[in-house]
Amino acid sequence: MLWLFGREVQKSHGAVSHLTAKLSLVARDPESMMASLHGTRDGAAIEIEETLHQLRIAVELVGWPPSVTVTPTADDTEITGDRVFDRRFLIDGPPAHWRAVLTREIRAALGEVFVAEASRIETGRWHAVYEDDVADGPRIHRDIERALALARLVTLDDTATPHERVLAVARAEPDAAVRAGHYHWLVDDGYPAAAVALVAADDPDATIRAWVRDQVAPPDGAFR
């Protein structure tokens, strides 16, 4: 048993050494038996904490709304309208924030980032936990790079209002169910139906076009 414990600790130390070299991390206390490392990559803070049985990783997602939390789930509750995504993830936070950030590209990138054990996005950071017996330096490094790549996809327009950001995301969204969710939420949240209709009136999805006609029915017959 002691031999097995020693092998796992040795594996964890090997992963720490690999990550230190690849990411130019610095030890907070070089004399400590358990590593506590920090550094930056692409302007993002990276932290690694070694405990008795785990490596805990935190990577800052520059631009990610701190109020938006993402965790894996086995629940089948529809949130975004993307059925594949909704079967895998639970989203929490103000709808104006997560709707503006969860583009098709970011939903796909989240699928890559959440291959790590016990992953979650919380307070604007990607967190993951690796048990000592599976702590593999190259693999953890790849996961960290995926998290950094995810952050680079976040491009929120600081000059736009929250509603305008969601409308822009809806306009570029290829999934009709996700588009419909954005449009419905905008109107329900008080954004002018006419402004939504200007974008959604020519939507390729017939159900969305019919919904637009119910929302806006001007005398001249527009949107009919």
C-alpha cells in the first residue's frame, strides 16, 4: 500500500514538473513538500495546488462573465435549446450574460474543456481536479491550453447593451431552437418586439417566422 501511495505521489510530482516547465510557473513556497504554483499565459492567471491526493487547477478565463457558472450534468433539462449541449451541461447565472457568451463556437469548445475530471467554470475561472493516480503532465497541459483557447473565443462588445449582445448572438446562431430561445427571451425581458422582428422576420425557420407574425402585426402587412 505504501508503495502504491509513493508511486501516485511520484506521478503527481512528475506532472507538476512538466507543467512548471511548459507554463513557466513559479512556486509560492519552494521549500514546501506540496507544490503551490502560479503564473500567467496569454494574460490569464494559472494556479496549481498540490494536495495529498490531488492536483487542483484554476485557469482565468479572460472576458468570461464571472456570474456565469458551467458544470457537467446528467440532467436533461432544456436551457439553451441545443439538445446535445443541454444534456451535458448545467448553466447558471443571469440569462443576459450566458446568452451573450454561449455561441456555437463556445458551446463546442466547452465540450473539449470538460474532458477533465471534476471540471467547472465558476467566478470567471476554469477549475479542474486530477487525482494523483491519473495526474499526467502532458494531458493536464493540453486541458489547460483548451481552457485558454476557450477564453480567446469570448468577444463581448463592451459598447452594446446586454439585449443588443444577445440579439447579435441570435443573428449568427445556426441552431433554430437556440435562436428561438434568444428571440423569445428578448421579448419577454422587455426588448421591443419590433426590433427583434427586424432581425427574425426572414429567419429560415418557419416556426420562428410564424412567431414573429404573432408578435408584430402592423397595418401595412409587414412580416406577413
